[in-house]
Amino acid sequence: MADEKVVFTIGHTGGRGCGTIMGDKNLKAIAVRGTGGVSVKDPVKFLQAYRRIKKLLDLKDTIDVFTPSWSFMSANVLLQLFNEQGWLQAYNAQRGRMESFLTGEEYISKYVTRPETGFCCPFPACGRRFEVKEGKYSGISGDEREVGFAMSGANVGVNSWPAVLKFRVLCNRAGLDEFHVMFAISWAMECFERGIINKEDTGGIDLKFGNEDAFIKMTEKIISRDGFGDTLARGSEEAAQIIGKGSEKYLLTIKGREIEGMPQRSCYQIALALSVCENGPDHTRWYPPYPPNPKALPKDIPIPFDPFKAFQGRNIEDKGRLVKWLYDTRAVLESLPTCVFVIRNTLGVDMKPWLELYNACTGANCTLDEFIKIGERIVNLERAYVVREGFRRKDDTVPRRMLEEPILENYCPPIGKNLDLMLDDYYTLRGWDVKSAIPREEKLKELGLDFVWDDLKKMRGSS
Ligand code: SF4
């Protein structure tokens, strides 16, 4: 495992750096053996609530376009959609499209061997097993549940399923997060093409966009921390500090971590959500960034934003309200726990089925407001944690490229000052200080987090 080599860009299980910590502590694995069972307060109500949720994910009943498409084509359905919309982060996000790009149809017809789902998961097959049967990568096989690995093709300018599948297998076996690796390599490719680094730096590798062999070779070097791979294994921010020469201009990182394959310049809800994420760019905290068909939403679902405005890509209206609500609700849902892929259909906007499940399981008898407040408390606690670690408003941002550079072929302007306007809105709604992004005393006390305020106060006093 790359964990043992403490590669910064670690984390097949979600890129959260658990592998790095384990590697640092010389911890190989944690084995847990359970005895006994988990009791449920009201099994009959719990089963009824679960069945209601399962029905909403049923392919016959769903009103969410992504449920069936995800199920048939996996997350790779997004490839065509992203390319058509100009939402790809192609060539290190210099462009939004590739003339010729990987398609989900080719993936399904040539490489997928069977669909796959998680044990006991109500979602109808979100993953696939794949195999490459010919060519230089013949014999490689693996599985996937995430589109990140396929987007790597556009990111490094490679239009080849076998190469992308090889990349997936390499990262998966080493415990690496594909997003981190692909953005580190695409950043290095841009630096190479701009003459900031050369073949002497890369150990003779011609690290140009579109060079499939260089892409795979550099991935292997990162895993083994060999030569220039050792520099990239520190994460692209640290690599930029080592290289200097203005290379930091081309970084695609937020709070020290490589971004995700989500369009920020075209969808401001994504830009805001990625920028304020406490643990660096992480889609699971606010996913999905699109609604089910707003016209199909039942009228009695209480949501505190206007879905038409809030989900409109380049419109700053209602973005703060939307992102706050997404964060609070996902924080409590992920604590149940559930999975972001399951939060679909009306389950993405209607919290009542989840509340029923929670109450039946625990007997807590929470109201809907109390349920969402649990999420708000989690977000505030996490924010206080990162404040203690020194993060402030200046760290809630997106890469320079997204703020300053347009996507020319898509007529998409940079985000510019709009991010600041959305941040002002977001912090105000959260009850945080707008200048520093530190939670205010009243807010923490309202959430029963007095002890957190006491800690923050001490910290302020000592600084
Ligand atoms: S829990 Fe999530 S990732 Fe796992 S199989 Fe279900 S939908 Fe897919």
C-alpha cells in the first residue's frame, strides 16, 4: 500500500487522509470482530420507513434522472454530460471540453463485465466490474463506484479507456484517491508544458498532456515515491513550494488538497460548497448539487430556498441558503450513516423519510427542525476545529484559475468577486463572523456548544 510510504494523496476510501495517518503511525490495519447485535427501538416502524426509502430509489418510481442512469451506466454517465456542457476539468482545467473524449457507451460495451452493488444497499447497482481484454493493458481488471478515475482522462488529455482503467487499478491497489493523483499529475503536466520543469526534473519522462505512458509512469512513481514521483507524492501544494518559479499559479487545490472533478465556474453552488468545506474540497458534504425536477417536487416539502434560483448555475441568488442547508442536512444524514449516492430523488430535498428512519431506530422522537439542527451542530463543531487549526475566511476559496480565468470555448467567465458575495451571504446565514469565518458566541450557545465557545475564547485570548 502507498499508505506505508505516507503518500500525501492518500485515501481510496474517500481521500480523507486516513491512510496517511495509518502509514505515519506504522499501523497496517484495524480488525474489528463484533458479537451480539444492534437493537432497533421500533423494528416495525423502522422497516416501514426503510421500505419507503427503498421505493423512492426504485427504478420504476424514481423522478431523479440520475438514479436510473447511475444504475445502468455508473457515474460515467457524467462524462458525456460534462463534456457537452463544457464542465470537464480538461488539461488541468484550462479547458471545459475535449474534442474527442471517453464515452460511457464505450466503457459499458467494451470493458464492463458486470454491475455490482454494495451489501445490503438499497441503491440499484451503483458500481461496475471491468476488464481490459486486449492491448498493452490486457488482463487488468477491477471495480469502480466513482467517476473520478474516468475524468482523469480529460484532466491529463488522454482519450483512452484502457489507460484510464489502468490508472484506476493502480490507484485502487495502492489506496490512492484518484482525484488527488490526477490533479497532481495534470498540474505537473502544465508546469512541464510551460517550461517550469523539464525532463531533468521528471527523470526523463516527457510529461506532456496526452502522453498516456507518461501519465501511467508518473502514477507508478508517485506510488513508489520514486524520483519526481516523490515530489508529487507530497501533494501538489508542497510540490509547488519545492519547485517554485511561479508553479503555484497552476495549482488546483483548496486548503492544501487537490480539488474534485466538479465544475466550479459553471455552477456557483459547487464553487461555494467546495470553498467552505471544513476538510478541504469534498463533495460528500453537500451532494448532490442539482435538484430532482423542481416541478415534480411535492408541495409540502419544507425547503428553505427557492430551488429554481438556488440551483441555477451562474446566479449568486440563494446560494448561501442552499449550501448551508445542504451542509446541515448531509451532516446529519451521513451520521446515520448513509451514502451520498443514496441521497437522491426527493430523498435529497425531503428529510422526512430520513427522520422517520432515525426516530424509529433510536426512539428519539426528534422534530424535523431538531433533526436538521443536529447537522448544524456538527458543521459548527467542525468549523471550530479548523479555526483552532488556524483556518480563516481567506482559506475558504477556490483555485486562482476558477476565480480569474474564463473557459473560452464555453463562453464561461471566471467566478471573480461572486465568490466573496456568496461567502458573505453564507457566513451571515450561519451566524459566523463575516470577516474571519469564526462562529459567533450566540450561535455556538444556541446550538448547545458552550464548551466550544469557551475553547475558542481561550484561543483568542492567547493569540
Ligand atoms: S452504499 Fe453507496 S457506494 Fe455503496 S453500493 Fe450503496 S450507493 Fe453505492
